[in-house]
Amino acid sequence: MQDATMFDMRGKAFTVSILSFLAGVYLRSFVVIDFFFALSILVASALLLLFASRLSSSKRIWCVCASIILLASSAGIIRYELSEHVSDAISPYLSTPVTAEGVVVGEPDLRETSTLLVVRVESLSVSADKIPLSEKVLVVAPQFPRYEYGDRIRLSGKIQLPENFTTDTGREFDYRHISQKTEYNMRCFRRR
């Protein structure tokens, strides 16, 4: 009988922790919460869990429940924050003539006047310096030569942030908003 009650409590604790995690992700998707604030809540809830062992059994249950909710929701906030992190290793080289070497890691997107390529840049040469990187960038390349998935390429040009544009329906296409939701930085690499 006691084993069944313990199993039921673990199931409830698991359900509460999953729901709290999802609530943290949901909250962070609408409200900007600093990463370090969420991390401090995580540490405080872990300390609260340790403190719970010194309380009487009726207070201990509430303290453990509160710490599980805080732990899981702050973990959800931190998970969301980490998923939005976009590396900025290329930003210092915006509008600077560079040479990049990398591999095409996405299927080429043939357009009317150009080809869009997702390239994993492995090195960037600026002046005489060669900088090792591991960044995905969106490359706007000429239609010819044709590139394929897996091709190792070398490009010269300037790295630029893409400009927003108005679609045929009158809506503005916001590249910066899209770049936060994708796995690569939306930066155009135009040939010289």
C-alpha cells in the first residue's frame, strides 16, 4: 500500500515538474527574463530543496513542491534562453572585405538572379589574419557556377546584414526576427 502511494507521489511530482518546465518556456516566450535571473532562481530553489530536509513533514511537502515548481520553471526559462542564443562571432567583420572558406550544408536555393546557400564557414581571412570559425551563414551567390550540398567553397566579398523588404502583399519581411528563430545567422555574403 505504501509503495503504491509513493509511486503515485512520484507520478504527481513528475507531472508537476513537466508542467512547470513548459510554463517556464511559455512565460519566457512572452516576457524577457534575464538568463542570470533565471539561473539565480534555479540555485535558490535548489537551496530551498536542501532546506526542506530540516522541516517537519507537513511543511516539507509544501517546500519540496515549491522548489520543484521553481526548479522546473527556471529550467524551462533557461532552455528557452539557450535556444534563442545566436552566435555573434561574425559581427566584428560586417562590411569588411573578407575571404571565407567553408562547406555548403543546405540544399542550394536557386532564384531568378542568384543562388542562396547555407554555408558552414570554417575560416575567415581578414587582411593577413586567418580566423577559425564554425558559423552558418546565408550566402547570396551568383547562379553560376552551380553549387551542391557538401561542396567545399571559397568566397570573397563583404559580410552584410540582410535588409528588410516589403512583400507583394504589403507586409514587411523582417530578417532579424527570422534569424533568431533559425539555426544560422542570416547574414548575406555578397561577392565582390
